[in-house]
Amino acid sequence: MSAVVDRACLVVTGPDRPGLVSVVTAAIAALGGNIVALDQYTDDPDGGEFFQRVVFDLPGLAAAMPDLRRELGEVLEPVGLQWRLRDLGVPLRMGVLVSLSDHCVLDLLWRVRRGDLPVTVPMVISNHTAVAGDVRGLGVPFLHVPSAPGEREAAEERLLELLVGNVDFVVLARYMQVLSADFLERVGVPVINIHHSFLPAFVGAGPYRKAKERGVKLIGATSHYVTPDLDAGPIIEQDVVRVTHADSAADLQRRGADVERAVLSRAVLWHAEDRVVRHGNQTVVF
Amino acid sequence: MSAVVDRACLVVTGPDRPGLVSVVTAAIAALGGNIVALDQYTDDPDGGEFFQRVVFDLPGLAAAMPDLRRELGEVLEPVGLQWRLRDLGVPLRMGVLVSLSDHCVLDLLWRVRRGDLPVTVPMVISNHTAVAGDVRGLGVPFLHVPSAPGEREAAEERLLELLVGNVDFVVLARYMQVLSADFLERVGVPVINIHHSFLPAFVGAGPYRKAKERGVKLIGATSHYVTPDLDAGPIIEQDVVRVTHADSAADLQRRGADVERAVLSRAVLWHAEDRVVRHGNQTVVF
Amino acid sequence: MSAVVDRACLVVTGPDRPGLVSVVTAAIAALGGNIVALDQYTDDPDGGEFFQRVVFDLPGLAAAMPDLRRELGEVLEPVGLQWRLRDLGVPLRMGVLVSLSDHCVLDLLWRVRRGDLPVTVPMVISNHTAVAGDVRGLGVPFLHVPSAPGEREAAEERLLELLVGNVDFVVLARYMQVLSADFLERVGVPVINIHHSFLPAFVGAGPYRKAKERGVKLIGATSHYVTPDLDAGPIIEQDVVRVTHADSAADLQRRGADVERAVLSRAVLWHAEDRVVRHGNQTVVF
Amino acid sequence: MSAVVDRACLVVTGPDRPGLVSVVTAAIAALGGNIVALDQYTDDPDGGEFFQRVVFDLPGLAAAMPDLRRELGEVLEPVGLQWRLRDLGVPLRMGVLVSLSDHCVLDLLWRVRRGDLPVTVPMVISNHTAVAGDVRGLGVPFLHVPSAPGEREAAEERLLELLVGNVDFVVLARYMQVLSADFLERVGVPVINIHHSFLPAFVGAGPYRKAKERGVKLIGATSHYVTPDLDAGPIIEQDVVRVTHADSAADLQRRGADVERAVLSRAVLWHAEDRVVRHGNQTVVF
């Protein structure tokens, strides 16, 4: 993924009505932009919600952003549309929280290093120290924030001090602590989790054990935005892998790890490219 | 699948202990059988449960079956093993129950006709008449047993009259009636269902609508043995297909239908070939 | 798939340049159309080829088609764009050619009957008679055009008499005759084939036997537009299924049949919805 | 994957005849072994080739190995069987050759470290130095053997000096040099390659570019034993991933990398567990 220059991404949502696509594309054309990708979705042609993502090239984008924002606002807001605009040449800053398992965090950092995930990683934070050496070896700051029983509140305060202002989104790369509703509100940026089951099956702890007990023939992983309701937030991506009666719970865990890291890396990529739009408790992924 | 002659299938289960595989294979060798396939599984090498399926060729099998049974019993029962023996040249008789949807029943009957499912089909029974023409067109008897509210008990009585003694297993090929525990006991043969979700997610009615509401990115189907607990019996086979935000609940239903018929036909094939061994609420599929 | 009324599909291609998306969407807005789906693709933002598919609703579409065509031509042709416009309420007419295998043709006809494939089927033609009963049983005309060695030219003449003017595209649903370049030119409509391998592996006859000999671990099927070069035309869709050493060539054929019919039905659906744009020897599938 | 103690793996091949399974299992029982897994395959029940893999537990295995070998030889060789016996508690030694791409080698080493691949890694050798830091950071010796044009023979000599006697098999983890038939003979151990296409499609260099040109809708990777014929050796494992017209050749390379490392790690695991039996130019994978 080579560096992107002079490329913007505009996401627009609002009540559908005839002509909206044309309004948006005409506005971009009028500003001198060349559309290189466009996706559009309406959940109901009769009075539903309208979603559009447009990627366009514009010479001198970085300098032109303030003007762009003003002019887009003047066109889009009068017709009732909400919008967000990003310069895709400015990568999002991703904070990572992790506990003991290394497979998700190392896969993310390796993808960032090889240029496949357009993000920067200001910090990896863990309530353990198991992954410290690997993380620092990949050139990424590692911070230890213990989270002993009874100290959860203090731990969350410390996390907020570290994260707020420094990251654009947070990834829970197998972080085995439940974050409070208060934390989610105060952190102020999207939080993406990877859950080691095919949600909504096997919510909560021990999903591989539960999967073994239920005798399922496929196990899965789900990446979703975190909300105060445990494992119930909007799903970004899911995948599964086939298992048999002969796989032990440990086998499920080992094979599931491959699915977890694959699903999480896709969800993070799509979020980083601004392809995901939340819609109630669902997502539109362009 | 050409006709199979002189081929037997022996399934053995019991408490594991050293030498069991050898006991079984020596018994077959002593009887003159040539093993063509053997699968074996122990859920725990230290004192677990032992499962074995052996397929063997024996000239003159049909005539030899009574002797075989007696001799196998003499060898296997003293070491605490349960066993079942089948002549694979005698296909199982499959009864099918269906409501309005035709995709599962027609796919099963088409596979039987082309010789891909080693079963015979004495009858298809429905609480509607929608599929009567197609079923009879494929040369299979169709019987109508209405099941109006308040008449469920009478309907089950009628089903039992038709099925008991005439079929070796029953397939619910999208039969939208819940069968009573009393029926399941009295029918006396295994009953296989296809549920249109990736169990244990979305138990009960309306799984595609529930899947749409939850915003899942994969939908699935599950074939399982029916028990008195709704959609909670031992799973035989499952599969999934990818969907997106743009798929309506009707799209999910249409795309799910392809998964349903594929999953059900695999489950029926494996049951017909005696590859499935129930183990508590799980299955071993050899 | 309920009947579609007042819904049009416009496909536009041509040399890319800034503002094209806006030109097209503004034209549709000016004509009173409400865009319900839009896909766009440029193979190279710097001077590549531009592809766009727009689906829009317009009250009174059927009556307005002539005006629409004139006005779209006036807008799109001056900027160098080629275009095609369809009223999606008028289903394409699909002619089917088949030899002995029934799985592809029956699956297509069954999907048409249940309303999942928006086409009509004026005729099924075969060089054998094996599928005549099933086809007619589904209410579709069946015609027998034998194709003995030495009579290929006469057979193709007969096919042309039947097809030309009566169908909008032709599907080779396991038709085991190679069609001549002359036939392809004179039939004048797209011809879609299903090849029973994962192309470009195993071109030509006997792909399952070749797959078995090579010892592959996945087998596949490929649907493509037919060109005079055998099995080398633009690919529309492909898929695979896992196999093992224990599967015989007959097993591969049986399991491959499921992939063939699934792949072909998707390719036909996408063609029927005008989602496929040919681009040299490749396809853009929106 | 916890350490395995007192567990042996016996692989037997030879001309099939009645009673072979019983001969093998009786021999193991006579030696005091408890069979924990058994797979068996005959490519043709009438006079074909017989393959069997048995895993069994035997207290004091390490000390008993010489006796075991002698006694198994006395039983198996008179009936025409070839066999190999391994103490699964003694991991195979894996040598890795790599060029510039890091994804395969790092994934293998990471799996070894977490205990998911039962091998040791005496050395990683590269004709470049790009991965030296990462490999050594994972505690594995890295050796640089340049392979400039005109020096291939000298490079192969150097490789042989390093590998022979020190490794039990060699993995080409994206090693972009063709090894000579002479090297393959002299190295004396199996060599496993990962090829970045779904073989037999796209043999040789540049498979992703070729895949893009052909317009395929799935790309794949294939792991196979290396023979003197380029990319034509027995296939161990393959897999694919879906792509679209919108994926550039660079996208294919990036997405293919995930399939490559997954396929290679499965092939290496199966080889390390002695699950793979070569059979002409095919493999039996138990």
C-alpha cells in the first residue's frame, strides 16, 4: 500500500430522496475532484436512509481541506445530509490494548510495518507484560497498565490519560477486561474488539469451551464496535473455520486464533480506510 | 454411486482401553472380511469413550449376516463394546416431512434419483400440498396430512401410522411444525432436521429476520438430530455463506436456501452411510 | 425476487476523465430518476478505462424509454462514453443448450420458477433427449437437435434458426459440443458456458480425471463468456470445493456438480441483472 | 501443543490384500501399544495400494524403539509392507530457505515459538539479508548464502554443507531460486515449497500478474514437495481467496500472502506429524 497523496474520502448519510447522489458528485466535480471510487446504499428506496462513500483525487488536497469542508457543508447540510471528510494521506492513529495472547497484536503490527494497514501505532498497552519484547522489537512503544481486581477504575483512568488525544481509534486485540460504559464515553473514539466466536453465538467468556460442548462443526470470530452491552455492538466482520469432533478445546483455540487475527485485520483495514458506517446496531461496509 | 454388494459397515462404541482396535479388526479378519475403510476416535486416551467405524467386504455377505452378528456379539460384548452392523447393499428407507418450501425436498429426491444418496424414499408427507406435483413427478408417493391448529395430536397420530415400520429415518426438509416428545419417542427412528441458522445462534422461528436485525456478515444452516428441546439436538453438519448490509431479509432467505439444501444433503448422506455416531449431545462424524 | 417496475439499469464505459460520475448522475437526476444503486470502477485513475453501472427508478419508465435513450445519447456520447440502457422490468430471454447432465439445466429452471432468476426461458435445446421429460415437466419447451459427427454444421444451422431473434443470451448448461467461431458470430448474443474446472487449470475435456491425476486438493468450476478460443473467454464467476486423496474421479464429478450449478446460477443472475461488463478478456462484475 | 511423550507414529504402505489392517493392529497390540488414532486408505479395493497411519501410546517408548523396529520388521516385511516408525516426542528438524518476503518464514517461526508446530529450527538461510533481524530476534540462527547469477552451483554447495546432517526436511518459504536436480538428490531429505498460485494454473514466475491478466475470480497458493520438474511435485495442500476486478496485481500479492502462509503452515504441520504419504505424484494426507 504505497503512500496516498491528494486523495480524500467523503462519507455522507441522511434521509434518502431523489437526486442525492447527483448532489454529492456534482459538488465534488465543482471543487475539481476526480472520483476514483463511489459506493452508495439505501436501506429502503421509499423513504429509507441514504449512505454514500466517495473517494476522489484533488491536487493540493492538504491545503484545500478547510475550503473543501466549508463548501461541502454549504451544499450537503441544506439537504439534510450528515458528512465526514478525511485526507486519506493522513493515516489514523491506532491504540492497541492486549492481554496475554500475542497473535492479534503481532499480526496487526506486522501488517502496519509492511505497509498493508494505513495506520500509525502510537502505543500498545497491556495489563500484562508478555508481549512487551515483541512489541518494542517492532519499534512500537509498549506501556504496562496493570488491572488487578478492585483496581479497575484506576486502571481505566490511566488508560484514558494515555489514549485521549493520542489515538483516533482503539483496538482490543484480545484484551480480556470488560471496559465500563463510562470509559467508552470518555475515550471519545471508536473501540474495535475481536470476539472469539461467531456472534451472537457464545457471548461472553469461554466461547471455545462452549463451542466444544455444543458440538458445532464450524468455529468463528467476530470483530465489532464495542458498546456498553457485552459482545452486542455493531458487527464489522466475521469468519469461520471448519472443525471436527476430533478437535479438542485446545485445538479450537489454536485454529480459532488464525481466524481471529484474519478477521480483526480486515475490520481494522476497513475502519482505517473509512469504509465502515454505523447504522443503529448494524454496519454498512463499503 | 454404483450399487454396493457384499459390503458391510460395523460401528462400535464403548469405554476405551488398550487393544480395542485390534480386537475389532482381528474379529473381522477371522470372519474373512477385507477392511476397506476404518476410522477410529477416542475422546480421551485416558479412560475416555472409544468409537470405531469399519467398512469391510465379505463375499456372500447377505447370507452370512446372521452368523456375523452372532460371532461379533461373542467377541465384542465381553469387552464391554456396543455395536451395530449394516449391509450397505440394503439402502435405508427415508421418510420426508415438508411444509411449503420445495428446495430441500426436491434436492434430496433429485440426488436419490441420480444415485448420489443411497436411500429409498417410501413417502413424502406434507401439511400442505404445494410440492405434491413435483414429488409425484419424481416418482415418489406424496401424502397430505394437514396440521391445523388444535389438531396437532391427531396429525401426529396419522404421521405415526404412515411412518412406523415403513421408514428407517425421517428427514424434516423444512417442516414448519414442532414435533412433540411423545411423537419422537413413538416414531422410534432417528429424525434429522435442517434449521435455517448457524446454531446455536437464532434458535426458533424467523432466523433470517433475526440475522438481519443483528447485522451478521455470514448466515448459515444447521442439520441436527431432533430431540425434545427445540433446535438443541446433536449437530451433524453446518455451513455458512457471506452476506452484506445490502442483502435484504428476502435475499438472506434466498441465499440461505442454497446452504440449507447443501447442508441437509450432506447430513443425510452421512447418516445413510452410517458415518454419524451420537455421543451425548454431540456427534462423531467419520 | 418480486417483479420490478419502473426500474432502469444504465451501464456506461469509456476513457476515464474527471467529472464523469457527475455527468452521468446529473443526467439521470435531470430526467427525474432516483438512483437506487451505483457502482463505478476505473482500472487506472491516470488515463484508464471508466466503468459505471447505475440503477434508477423513474415513474412511467416503459413509456419514457425512447426519450430517455435520446437524451442520454445527447449527454454521454459527446464526452466519449459508450452506454446501454435496460428496463429491468423486461426480463432477458435465456436459451439453454444441454447434453446429458441434468444438474445445471434443472437448477436454472427451478430458480426461474421460484422467481430467483429474472429471465424467461423460451426453449431448452439438447443434442440428446435425456432431460426432455424434466424440462417439459417444468413447463419449458424442449427441442431435440442431434449433433452426430459429420453433421455439426447442419446442427449449428438448426440451432441458429431456433435461437436467433428468440433469445437475448444463450447458456451452455453442460453442452458437450464445441461451437464454431462462425456460429458464435451469427448467433449475435452473448453465450455463457460452465466449465468443470478452476480455469485456467484443466482446459478441455476430462478435467476431473486430470484433476485426480494431478492430485489437487480443491476442484472447481468456472463460468465464462464463450469465445472462439476453447475455455479461454472472459471469466464471470468461479468457485471451488475441497477434496481429498480418498475421492475417486467419480466422487470429484459428483461433488463438482454442486459447484458447477452454483457457479453457473450466479453467473446467469449477474448477467441477467446486467452486472457484468466485458473488458478485453476480463470482466468487471458490479 | 503440549509435549508428547511415549507416543509413536507408524506409517505402512504396500500392495493391498485382505487382513492387512488386522496384521498391523495386532502387532501393535502384541507390543503393548494403545492405538489413539488410525487412518487407512486403499486406492482400489481390488489389488490397489494400501496406506495406513497408526498413532499409539507405549510406556517407555524411547528405550523400546530398537526392539519395536526389529519386531515390526519381522511382522510387516514378510507380508510385503514398507513401513516407517517415529517417536513423536522427537520433533523433526526444519531448515528454512527464504529470499526477500518475510510473511511465510515469520509465520512459521511464530507458530514454532507458541508450540503449534512440533519442529525445531536449526537454521534459516537466505540469499538476501532482509529477514536476518527478525529471524534472530525470534532466537533462530540466520545464515546468508548469496546466490548471484553465475554462482548458483557454488551457492548450492554451500547450502548442502549447512543442511546435510542438520535438518530432517527443508522448507522453501518463498525462496525465489530454482534448485537443481543434483541439489535435490544430494540434500537427501524432503523439500517443501509454497507456490503462489492454485497449481497447476500459473506455473513459474509472476503468477499474480498472470492471474490478473487472465481475470480469475479466485487466487490461490499451493504447497508441494519439490521435484526436478518446476512446480509439478506432489501437492500437500492448497487454498484460495476471492478477488474482484477491482483488485490490482499488488492487491492480489498482498491478499495472496495470507493464503500462502496459511497453506504452508498446514503443509508443514502435516509433514511434521507424519500425516503425508507420497504416492507417485500425489499425496495421501491422513
